[in-house]
Amino acid sequence: MTNFNVQNNDLHVFESLESEVRSYCRSFPTKFQKASGYQLWDANGRCYTDFFAGAGALNYGHNEPRMKEQLLQYLTGDGVTHSLDMATEAKEKFLSAFHDIILKPRKLKYKVMFPGPTGTNSVESALKLARKITGRETIMSFTNAFHGMTLGALAVTGNKFKRNGAGVPLNHTVSMPYDGYMGKDIDSLQFIENYLQDSGSGMSLPAAVIVETIQGEGGINVASTEWLQGLERLCRSYGMLLIVDDVQMGCGRTGTFFSFERSGIEPDIVCMSKSISGYGLPMAITLLKPELDKWTPGEHNGTFRGNNLAFITATEALQYWKTDKFSTEIAVKAEKVAQALARLVKKYPELKGEYRGLGLMQGIALEPGIADQLSKLAFERGLIMETSGTDSEVIKIMPPLTIDMSALEAGLQILDECMQEVLVEANNEAQVVNS
């Protein structure tokens, strides 16, 4: 038997044995060994500050102590791990806590569906249900949207690179302009309504509209409250279901538990995953209004929709939301980030940056290539920070919501230093060309 022993941070095992499809290990080329809170350590003992948070799956940080304690107790007590959709105490506690802590105080009446362990599972179930309820096929989505990598979810995703990976036509969807896509002074909702009204538009009446209130992967594009409210009115007027994809923006990323709370809208269906487990364990839920719960038993199922370990940590994670204290803390940190990024845009006008974001999902849009440079330089300085946008043009600030203020400020200082270095390098290259 061959012994594939990796020495230090050598990545040759991954390079030789793992598929070329891997991506994040290329952006952050080290072998991680340990993680706690907002920090990770690699096999050489080097510490990194995490402004990535598992792409939004670690809103409460790595190995959150209370969740870890509950999980260990459950494991040592031989708690049920796998149960399909059978009734378990772990699931019961989660459902009760979610109703009492999240839904009831917000006066929301949703049934909870467990569609499978990932965000794309939640989206697939939402699309299937919308088509089943309405008897219509078309789903309306938006430019720069990202909803997942399975075929149904990919069909409502805007990214050309991701879509091309499907290998088959992605049908029964129509893409419309997101808020601001056609310019700040153009009302894209009026454009959409023209299509809905016009019998010659070539667009069949959609079963549903699926939308992210903030497009994280699409470039941190924030839909205004007025636009979201107008979209809800359109859905009600034309009998379309409103689906909000809160996979990345839910669980507090924007400051409130649901990202749509700021707008006062009430979606028909809500898709959640990533941080719903609180601990990075695979889990997803689809929330649906009771009158839409027309599934027949087993009509949509999956082997791993009953992840009881995730139910345990998810129930503990909900304790953060029993009062307004956590939301208030997020708002304070968000304001610190907003001020810092606005200052950096002003400090380095040559980089032509544009501030974007809300809550602890913020960033700076830059010219092509610069965000990738910044991510690379930041990693070399011990800061893990990814990019977003269809051309990786936005540097994204997405730390755990629990990060302390000093660590947040230190990470932002590293970004400042990286922007300065990028500018110096650009100036040096310009001098060489001119000489």
C-alpha cells in the first residue's frame, strides 16, 4: 500500500489525487489544520484571520463553543445521527425552537421542509413546488443571480461560466434585470411588467420569481427596499409565487435573521442553508406558507435530509436570536466596515473602487484583475478574503458575525496595506513602460 504522506504544507497529495475542479485551495494554498472563532491555523502553525466564513456557512465562527459542547454531548450519548425524515428528538427541538425564536416573534407562518443538506437542494424543492402549485413551467430569475449548481438551480443562475458546465440546455426560465442592472435611473420593474403585460413579449407567465435580496456571488448587488416591495406587488398582481433565496444572506448576514426583514416583504417560499446549522454541518430548509404545502408524502425526498447532528447545533445557534443584542452587535460592526471601505475608496482613487454592501456582506468593486491581486496579497499577510462577481471584480468582506472589533479592524488594515501595494506595483509598471 502506497503511503501518501504530506510533509509540512506540501499540497502534492491534493494536486495528484483530487479533481481539477477544486478551487478554494488554489486561492488559499496551504494545508489548514485547526480553526477557532475567526481564526484558522495551517500545518506550519501560521495563523490566519477569516474574512471568508466558509462562504457564509460559518456566521457564528469556527467551532463555536456552545454548539460544540451540545454536539459532543449528543455524540457521546449515542444520539441518532441519520434518520431520513423520521421523527427524532433532535428534529423536534429544532422545529420548536425555530418556531418560537424565529417565526413567531416575526409573525411569520411557515411550514418547514427538509429538502436535503445543501442550498441547491432547497432551491430545487422551491422551484418544483412553485411549478406544482401553479401548473406553470417558467421561473423568472435575475441577471447576476446565483442559486446553486444542480440543473434546476443552475437554470436560474446568471453566471455564464457556471451555466456552461451543465452540458445540456437550461430551460423553462427567463432572466430579467436586477435592481440597478440597467442603470441607477432606470426602473427595471417597469421593464419586467411590460414583458408580463405584453402578449407579444414571448414570455409565458412565470410560476414564480426567485430573488436574492443581496447578490453575494453576483458582485454584492443590493436590492433596494422599494424594489423588493415593488417585486412583491408584481408577484401578487400576476399570481406568481415569490421565492427568496436566503442561503447566503440569511442567518444574520445582513444584520437581521432573514435578509428580507428590512423591506417588510413576506415571501411565499424561503430557501435557507449554509449557516442554518450554525456549525458548518450540512443542512438546508425550505420554508413555505401553509397553504402551499401540497406535497404528497415522499414526492420530494433525500437520504440525508435528516442530519440530526446539524439539528443539535442549529438549535443552539438560534439562542443568538432570542433578543436583539446580536443584531445590534452586527450593526455596529457593519458600520465600522462601511466606514473603512468608504475611506479606502477615497484614499485610493486611482484604483477606481466602488463601495457595495450591507450588514457584514460588503466589498469594493474594482477593475478586472485587481480584486484577485488583493485576495492573493491578503492571504500572504494572513487574511483569508475571497472575491465575487462574474469576473471576480469585487473584493468581499464576509467575516464571521461573531468576530471581535479589534480583529475586524486588523483585517481591514491589511486590506489597506494590500491596496497600497497594488497601487505601488501599478505605478512601477507604468514607469517601466514609459521609460
